[in-house]
Amino acid sequence: MTTSPIRIVIEETPKKTFASAIDWPGWSRSGKTEDAAVATLLAYAERYRPVAERAGRFVTGPEGVDVVDRLPGDASTTFGVPGRVHAVDHAPLERGELGQHVALLTACWEVFFEVAGRVTPELRKGPRGGGRDRDAIVAHVVEADRSYARQLDVRTPPYTLDPLDRAAFEAHRQAVLAAIPEYSDGHTRTEKSWPLRYTIRRMAWHILDHAWEMEDKTLA
């Protein structure tokens, strides 16, 4: 049960700021300012709860945040991606913590496909008619996940058929899960590769962000 302040990292630009809960992969929200980003992050506690509970953890009304690091953002931040690797991301993941992160990443995947299975194929468009429908979002998330997995030297073949093909994605997921422990000590595949903590956090954020997008835009 989590009621104490959650540990977060901040990346900030003049136009957008991201607040990310470093112990809860996938729980990352943005705002125009740090205060706005933190407020949105805390407001999403209830929305994140099903992910945490699926992973055997619980979130209940965190009492604020503990900012453990701040970095200036970059073009990715402004575009809408929590793209900065923080010092804490290089720390090793001990066995218990590694298991928690893996469970939360797995829960994000599961929630994403459950949402995709219940929303309408056509999704509400933006005020100018823009935005992806369900299958395009799923294809985008799957391809992004395949790209992120290369940080762990996991290279799975591209989908050629249905983006909702769970068997194909399960093969990819198992390859990612098999590779994760190899990087738990904090080392990276190359000098430019992401550390494991950030890789999991980035994957989980992207998966969950689009799951919530589909929920918000379904026509059901």
C-alpha cells in the first residue's frame, strides 16, 4: 500500500514538463509546468491502480511527491515524450525490485491489449479530424516496442498480418523478458544504449499512454 510520497524525476522545457514515477513504470504524465505535470501525475493514481494491482502492488492516495532528479528537457520532451535518462536510471535493479518492474511492464502490456479488445475500431478524431483509429494505434505501439527492445539486443520480426495478433506479440514479449535480467546490473549494450530502468519506464509509458488514449477516444 503506497500512501507516502512517490519518487519522481522531472524533465522540463519552456513548453512542456514530464513527471515520471521511477518506482512505478508507466506512471508518467506531462503538463505545461512542473506543478501541472505533478498534479496530473497524482490525478492519475486511480487510473494507474488497475495496472499496479494486476502486478500485485497497490496505489492509494500518494501523499505528494519526492523529486529525486531534475533535468532540462529536449526536443523529445517538447514533442511529448519523456526522453531524458536520469542518473537514477543507471542504478542496478536488485532481484525483488527487478521482479516488480517486470510485473508492472507485463501488466501494462496486458491492460493495453484488453483495452484494444473492447474499444471501438474507429476512435474519436481531434477537432481537425486527426488521430489514429484502434488498429493503427496498436500497430504503432507494437512497432515502437520492437524498436525499444533493440536497446536490450532483442530483435523480433515485424508483424505482417493482424496488429492484434497476440501470439506474435507474445513471442516478442517473451524475448524481452528473457533479455531483461542480463542488464539488471545497470550496464548497457553500448555506450549510447538506454539503461534497463529507463528502457522499462519508456516501454511502459508508451504502452499505457496509448491504452489510455484508446479508452478516452472510444465511440462506445
